[in-house]
Amino acid sequence: MEALTHFLAVGFVRESLHELLQQTENLRSLLEMDEAARQVFLRERAAADAPTTFQAALQQGVGDLESSVRELLGVLEQFESDPVVYTGQGDTVAVLAMLERLLNENGQA
């Protein structure tokens, strides 16, 4: 059984940022479509039983992006302190072990 820790590896933030980037790239590609590409896109959406107006597709994309941002913010706002990023040497497991050891040595754990 692993010991309890006061630290959290926040790789999920990186993953969330990659998802947000993908969503913004999707929106950019929608905005850059010419009329012929829009028509093909809308026919594909109709075949997938999705909203079939360009405005609805943009609204869905913006809504997805907003939802993702709110979800990430919701997680981060649960903590009393701001996340801290360690930029020294060592992988996540080693750094967490070092921090826990330092807390224990100082009676903070």
C-alpha cells in the first residue's frame, strides 16, 4: 500500500492543455473553411445526426472548449494553494519522495 502524500502529480493539466489546444485547432479549421469545404462538413454532420448548420457547429465547438476550461479550473480551484512546478532534476516519483521526506524531517507531514 502506498503512503499518503500531500503532493499531487498534475500531469492531467498537461493532458487538459493538449485537449484545449486540439479544440482550438478544430475551431480554427472550421473558421478557415471555404464554402465548398463547409458544405462537405455539414453533409458529414447530417449523416452523423449532428446539428447541420455551420453556426451550430461553431457553437458546439465553443461550448466544448468552454466546458473543458471550466472543468480544469474547477479542479485547480479546489486547492488552497496554487500548483507549484518543480524545474529541477528528477522524475515525478523521485521529486514527490524528496518533498515528502523533507516534510517528515521538519515535522510538517
